[in-house]
Amino acid sequence: MAKGRARLTHKKKSTKGKIALGHEKNAPTAEEWKGLTQYHTFQVSNEDDENFDFSVGDVAKILPNTHKVGDSIEPHEYWICKIIDIRARNENDVWARVEWYWSAQDAENMDKNFDASHCGEYERLKSDHPDCISSQCFDGKAYVKSYDETNLDQGPIGDEDFYYRYTVHRSAKLISPFPNSSASCVCGRLYNPTDSSPDLAMRFCPQPTCRKFFHRGCLSSATYPRSNFLVTDPDSGLPLPLPNESASAEPPKKRQRVVSTLPPDPAYGPAFSTLPRTLLCVAAQPIVRGGVYGVAGNVSTVVAARRVVCSNLRDNVSADDWETRLPLGWEGTLPKGWDAQDVVFNAVVDVDGGLEVKSEDGVVVKAEGEGPGRVKLEGGSASSRVKSERGSAGRRKRSTGKGRVKVDPMAALQCPMCEGPI
């Protein structure tokens, strides 16, 4: 048998370290990157010779490859990344290692079970997706806020603020926490921050057993007065031990301001009488997000105010400095008219699917809807009889007259999970 010819083989050349770190032309390879000079900051100039510094740890806006320098671009169209490392071949050839914040559509492309339609225009997903891009791609700094939907101290998120709720683990093709309809409202619909429909504004139940948001349209009216917001610890969910009506309230550790205070609520005796009225107005607001309340809503503002009230009633701590104990910019998280002088704190009950609110002297005023509003009375005093008519469709019509009493449109509703006031 003839001996077979020897097979000629070539040793494969190693490509390790020779693959470019990014997709851009002339991007450094992994091997080259190790030898480049490392920097903490680089500077970019615009057409007007204005200089902008970018440092390690900064979050930046990147001009998409679909746009050219000078093109008009909406703020939410920018690509967003975080700078991890900066190196340069020379002062005119600077590169940055970054991790991308993904768009919702990017996440849906990776995982078809992820529904991008429930994400806002300025919403991104934090990711561990690395890249290497030229310093010439940077168009400005950005700030991406973390949004934890169960956090009682969650700060406000503006209409044009970038934010993220989810994290992408690219190598494992996982998104955490994955949007879960069972963790949302009883209807199973996920929260869409860009939908301003009144019925889709969501109320938050701060009870430790819940910590969930529910659509306004999915909740039913309850027999809770708004005062219940003020006598429940927002962190533990436990009711506060209040003095009885006949007991005399002990003086606080520090003398309270007596300007703009509410008269004692007959349901709770003198408990609220020494607290500033404006503080009570803030603490008595329901926790709402969506629509005019913004992406994250007023959760941190209202919870902080309730903590001040609780510490005063439970531990006799002065509330004189209450405004300094609320988050910066707290007034901007509340609806127009929240501090109206004639806000009602008395009983609220369910009446034919609407809300019945009792004014200070017991007059019943009926109201519908969510948001600030007034009902006019016949005559010129609060004791006048309310004129209420129904149209052919059964809806109440606003009555007319000179006198006015403030309807409590933010009346407490019932949590479908723990049945507490929200």
C-alpha cells in the first residue's frame, strides 16, 4: 500500500488583541488600548469655540449615526452612554470606553417578551454593553435618574429628564427586574409614563404589604376621610396612637408656629391644631404619578410631609422646620390649588359612584373627577343648599350661585389589596 503524503498544515495566527474595540473606523484594538496614554478628562469644542469637559464617570449624549453635526435633533433622540475609561494616541485622537444606556426598542429587539410601548420617550435601560467611541461623537452631558417604583423617597423626574427602571445584562440576554403585570395594577396594564389620560394616573399604596400603584380608573371610592393619611405611619403602615378628644395635648419640645393653622378636627380632637396648615395640606395629598404629576409623581414630597406629622403626633417633635425636611423642589410635585385655604379634611363617602364631601358646617357637596375644582352654592354662604341637577345622561351638572365651597377632589380611595386609604 502506498504511503500517503504528509498533510501540510499552517499554524493559525492569533487574532487576540487585534480586533477593534469599537465599530468605528480606526478604533483601537484591545492590544493597542493597553499601551495608550490614560486620561481622566478630555475636552471637546463646538463651532463657537466653546469648550466642554467630559470625565470618567460622566453620562453623555451621543449624536446618533443617523444625524450629522448641525442637524436638528429632539433631546430624547440622543444616544446615552456612561464613560468608563479615556485613552488617546495623541491630543487629536482621543477615545472613550463606554457602557450604553439602551432604548426600549433595543431591549425589545433582544427580548421579544419585553414591551417597548410601556416605556417613556426619555426612558432608557442601563446596560453592561461596552463600546469604544471617538471623542468627536460627544455632544453634551446628560443625567440619567434611577427610578425605583417602590421607593418612598423616590425623587421627582421631570418631563425631559432621562431615567431608567430596568437593567440589561447583555451577555445573559436578561432584563432585570423584568416588567411584571402582576406587580402593577389589578388590571394588569403596565405603567406608561407618557400617557396623560386622567384614568391612567396612578395612586400609590404606601403600606409595606403593598407598595404598589393602581390606576385611578380601577379604584372605587371608599369611606375614608383624608385625615387617615395623617395618622398612619408611611413607613410601617401602623396607625398612630392619638390623644382622645378630651385629653389636653402636651406642648411640643419646641414652640410651634401659630400662623395659618387648622382648627381641631372633631374626629381627632386637638391633634392637628398646632400643626401648620400648609404642612397638613401636603401630607393629606394622595400619592399620585402620571399626567400632571410627572413620571415619578409626588411620592417623596407627600411621604416626607407625613413623616413630619407622624413624628410630631407620636414623638412630640417640633414641626417648625418642616419645609427643610421636605425634598428640594417639593412644591413642583403638587397639583395646582393644593394649598387652597378652603381645603376640606372632613368625611368622604361613596355616593352613587361619585364623591360626597362635607364642608366645615356639614353641608354636603357632590363632586366627580380628579383634580382641583369648586362647586358653587345657591346663595352667598356655606350653609346654603347645594343645587345639583342631572342631565339626560345622568351626569351631575355644576350648580351656579355666588357662594363657593372647595370640593375635596383628592379624596381617599380604597386600595384593592390591603383595603387601606390611598
